[in-house]
Amino acid sequence: MPYHGLPERWPATLTIERHDMKNIVILGAGTGGAIVANMLNHKLDQKEWTITVIDKAAEHHYQPGCLFIPFKLYGYETREDIARDITSTLPKAAKFIKSEVMSIDHVNKKVETNRGLIEYDWLVCALGCHCALDEVEGLAETMGKNGVHTFYYLDAALAMQPDLEAMQSGKLVIDIADMPIKCPVAPIEFAFLADYYFDMKGVRDKIDITLVTPYSGAFTKPNANRVLTKIAWEKHINIVPNFSLERVDAKNRTLHSYEGSTVEYDLLSIIPPNLGPQAIENSGLGDGTGYALTDPKTLKHRKANCMYFIGDNTNVSTSKAGSVAHFEAETVVENLLREIEGKKARPTFDGHANCYIESGYHKALLLDFNYDVEPLEGKFPMAMFGPFELLKESHMNHMGKIMFDWIYWNMLLPGLLPMVPLLPSQMNFIGKDMSTHPKIQQSQKVKVGGIMTRNVITVPEGTALNAAATLMAQHNISSLPVVDQNNKLTGVLTEADFLSSLNIRDDSAIKNMFNMILHRKRPARHGGTTVDSLMTTPPITIREDDVLQVAIRLMDKNRIKRLIVTDDDNHVIGILSRPDLIGLFTGKGSKANAA
Ligand SMILES: Cc1cc2nc3c(=O)[nH]c(=O)nc-3n(C[C@H](O)[C@H](O)[C@H](O)COP(=O)(O)OP(=O)(O)OC[C@H]3O[C@@H](n4cnc5c(N)ncnc54)[C@H](O)[C@@H]3O)c2cc1C
């Protein structure tokens, strides 16, 4: 029996009929839980499997709408604009149990709820995260009163409307109490919308808008931070960085930081600390703040078996966003099905996140990034056509954000987005302007001389081939510059030259010529006994003052592994190899001399 001790009064559709079936239990029917339930429902044999979804809430909220509710903007004004019956988002075949999850016994595969125990064969945990008002001294008792509000959950967002509407002058402060938070761009979006809202009301010049944040700027990722900070500056939005909130003094309307600084407000829009579910912590599965110890690539729990995590309740280091839950769902579902079939889970999740950032005046920006690549400029999702602009304001991006509401209910939650070819779950570089990639930018500044190897072994013309080969093997090098009696470079002997000499082909001269021209194959070279007969001339060289981007282009175009660095007199002064360039990604390049 998969269910124990639950009250008998179930809604008719939720009665338990097939106890002999295997049970996948999904905890949470928010974004992640609903997507996984729907995707599994499409893929699992319903004669064999039961999908059970547990949630304590009666409603599913489209949380991105909470951003607009306080301002009553773009059609978001009432509860009905973003709330729906929670069961309406789930597959009809799934069993929904409305109860609170207290803990998970991963050894005996049971979930303890406030209505009894539920057994599972496989578990997907999508319990999200919540605003922990008690974590900040003075916050819980004043929330919704004395000008203290948040837009991070629906009831609070609705409660902010009268105070915002009444505000004609004074200080509006948006404060991020602590990290991590879900949708980390939402606070700066709120500031941008406040600027627009008060401008429309004709009182913007009487209202100070300040974003107070524990970050060093408007956002965590440097590229996005640069762009967002500039927009904030243009809109006369103040940013108070590195402010770790200690307490809210509602009586004096001030915020106090652990560092001893103070910020005054008339109206406070606070983002309280976001904690992971207590149930995860109660079960010994969390990191101390309720976030589950999740493998960042397979999305399995790091210690417990038969258990996947998706969405805001993981501790993986990407944004907590609905888009992330959507991209994660593909990995979770694929791996779950693989494990059920006895195969290993694959490390396919790359931290992919994308989010629109409303900037007011019917405009928005779009970010697309993952664990390894920070937001870049360019077009999305198609190169040249977009239609969305990355890291730039546009009306089309705003339309994307507004359209996302429809997509959320009709495609994302029903698990249909993975079928859209332009939205792969892994990030790609299509449409991205690579010149805005920090590594590429660095390669445009760092000079060859900064990272080349200076001790270069050379051989004089006339050196016997076997002596040259011995030298290359002894020093574990793949090429040898050949110099004349004035020590000037005349050629380079490479491993490829040796291979070419050993690859005796009986192709005709014409075929050889076609191979060289069309397939860029090397001419067959054999016959001599010294380096002069085999070496490549003229060698491709570079100067130490050239930037790495030039070297990368040369190496890529000519398919070579090393470049010889020469001075004005054609003396060899260094070698630049592919591993030197890979150093750009390992940090070695960053220590090199920049222009
Ligand atoms: C103001 C705001 C704006 C946002 N804007 C965007 C945006 O533009 N783009 C974007 O991609 N994301 C945005 N997000 C974030 C996005 O909404 C969340 O990241 C996403 O909903 C996470 O999905 P989830 O399934 O992890 O959690 P949720 O959708 O929060 O679902 C968690 C579910 O678990 C249930 N639950 C929790 N604890 C228990 C328990 N103990 N027992 C039973 N049930 C429980 C809850 O009732 C809830 O239904 C925004 C969020 C906010 C607050």
C-alpha cells in the first residue's frame, strides 16, 4: 500500500485504485513539479506507474506576475490575474494530495506529511523556496504595515498597492536582505518599474529610488552588472552596494547593516531572505539553509538514491528561476527514466538560465547564461533575426516577457517546451556576440609576449633528421624551428612533417595537387636525410606585440599547434602553443601582460 493513515475523505478524482503499481511521488506542484508531472505523464506507461503530486497550496501562482501587481501594470492587478487552481496545471491521470510535507525518509522511501505517510519508488522534490521573514530582526511583525512591503509573494504584492498608489514624494528603498534569492533580477526590475510608474504619475522628481544590495552592484554577473548599473544610473536610481541587512527599524523607518551603516526609507520594498524547505532540512538532505545537496549536472541528490531535485529547492549555483526549472526538467526526466531502466544518470544540465528584465516604458532586456558562460550580447534565439536582443533594451523583449505568461500556462507547465527546437535545454552560442565574451575580450588585450614560452630549442640547417627526432622526443616538443648560420629562422620541422614523410602514397601528381588545394592536405615529402628536406617553409610567425586574438586566428586558419615568435630581424624569441592559449580559460592568461 503506498498510502498510510490518510483521511478517507478524498475528492473523487484522487481515490487510490491501483496499489500494485509503482509510484513516482512529486513533492510540490509549482513550476518544477508541474512540468515534471506532465513530462512524465507523456512518457511513462500508465498501466505500470502512478504519478502522485503533493502540495500544501490550493493555488498555483505565476510568480513573475508578482513584479507587476504592486504597480497594477500591464494587466496584473488582482489575485485572479496570476493564480489558478493548483490541480488545473497537473495531468488528469496524476493523483494530487493536498498536504504539507514534513520530512523524507530516503532509506525506507517514505514521505511524511501532515496527513500521513506516502511510500514512493522514485521521488522528485520541487518544494521551491520561501521568504523567511523571521530571519531579519523587526521584519515579521511589521510586514504589510508602516510602509514595509515585499512583492515576493502574491498576498504581500497585493498589500503593497495602496501604499505605492498613495506615495507622492519621499524615499522608496528596494532592499535585498540576503542571497540567494529567487529571480535575482526581480529587485532591479522593481526599481526600473518604480521609475516608470512614478514618472507616469508625474512625481518622479520628488521620489528617491534606491536599491540596497549585498552584491557589489546591480547584479551578480559582471557583464550584466555593467549594463544594468548603467541603466540604473541613467534612470537616477541609487545603488547602495555591499549592504548586509541586520535589522529593520520600522519605528524610525531605517535599515541597519551588520557593517554599521544605515539607510532611511519612507516606503520599503524588501526581498526577505529566501530559505529552502524545512522538510529538506528535517530529512538531513539539506545544506543547512534548506537547499538540497544536489549534483549540479545530474540533479540527483548527492547522497540519497532514487531522488531528484528541481527548481528553487536545489543548491546548484545557477539562478533560481522558472526558466531554470524548465531546463532542469529535461535532465531530471531523462535521468529518472534512464535509472528506471537500469542505466546511469547523465550529467546533462549545464546551469542554463534565461530571464527577461523589465526596464519600464514597455521595454525589457534578456539574459541567457549557464554555469560557465556569463550573459553575452547578441540575438536570441536565432542569429541575426532574434527577435530578442541579449543584454539590450528593446520593445520586443518586453513583448517576450508579457507573452511568457501565456507560454507559462500553455506550454511550459504542460511540458511542451522541450519540443520547441529553438529552445534547447543546454545553452548555445547561436546569435551571441562572441566579442562580448570576457575571454575573447581578454584575448584582444593580452599580448603574445605575455604568455609565450621564451626558452626555445632550435636546430641549425643541415641537422640530421634522426638527431632532430631525438631532440623532439627528449624534450617532448611537437615542432623545432630551423635557423641559418645567422640564427635567423628559415623553417620549422613538425611532427606532421615526419608523419608526411612516412606516409608514402602512390597517388598521382594531379590527385596530390587536388588534395592539397581542396582538402588542404600536406604535400607528400620524403627523400632527404636532413631537416632541410622535410621542414615547412616559410614558417608562420607572429610578433610578441601582437594580441592573442591574432594568434588564435592564425592557428585556427592554418590548423597549426604552435606559432614561432620572431623579432624584427627574424630571430626566434619565443613559441606560442595551444596550451598557452587554453591558459586563458584556466586563468593563466589573465596573469599575463595586458596592453
Ligand atoms: C517576484 C518574482 C518574479 C519572478 N520572475 C521570474 C521571471 O521573470 N522568470 C523566471 O524564470 N522566474 C521568475 N521567478 C522565479 C520563479 O517563479 C521560480 O523560480 C519558480 O517558480 C521555481 O519553481 P519551483 O517549482 O522550484 O518552486 P515553486 O514554483 O515556488 O513551487 C514550490 C511548490 O512547493 C509547495 N510547497 C512548499 N513547501 C511545501 C511543503 N512543505 N509541503 C507541501 N508543499 C510545499 C508550494 O506550495 C509550491 O506550490 C520569479 C519569482 C518571483 C518571486
